[in-house]
Amino acid sequence: LRIVCDKEKCTGCLACVVACQDAHDVRGEAGTLSRRLYHRETAGGWTHYVTESCRHCAAAPCAKVCAFGAIARTAEGWVTVDAGKCVGCRRCAAACPFGIPRFDARGRMVKCDGCGGSAPRCVAFCPNDALRLEG
């Protein structure tokens, strides 16, 4: 599973980011959100937005390098982190080819968990249907 963003539909409204923040109760810790919004300007002067989070890779490199067993795949297919096992060594960040892992104030990795197996809130709250589940 992974959440894919259609940059042609994304308007940069931040509804997905706010939904993620609300679902994970990270008020005041915007740097640790697992969903982020980027904007890119084209040569013609247009701005395209894209939001991204963990891609939940089939052969997750972050999980392979975690020596503490903090990163694992759920039965639903989400790659998640157990904050109780994470020691903040940041090997996962070095292994991720997409630069996704972020770290909270305690130094523990924070990433998309698919909203705990329920329907991801970012997908549910996107007003333009720019986000969809794939896989």
C-alpha cells in the first residue's frame, strides 16, 4: 500500500497536512509531520503542488537497516515504526531513497502509518481527490 498524489489535482490547500496533524496529535511540531507539501514552478511560470509521505516500499530499505526491529510491515501492508523500540540512530533516514523519515523532539523516527490501519485521513479529507490509495 501507498498513498499517491496526482499533481494535476493537488491545489496546495494543505487539507491533507492538517488531517495528518490532527490524526496524530502533533500540534506545534509541524517539522515532525509525516505528510509534507511541496511546490514546484514550471518553466512556463505555473506552480504545481505535490504532497508526499512514506511510500511503504515493498522491500523497505528503512526496515532492513533498523538494527532494533523498530520498523515493520503491518498485516494491512503499512510500514510502521514502533517508537518504543526506536533509539534515534537515523540509519532509516540514511537508507530511505526518498528522504522521508523525520524525527520528533525525542529523536525518534516519525512516518506515515496509514492512520493505524483505518482509512488514511489525508486521503479522506482531500477536497480535490488528489490523493488515492495504491497497491
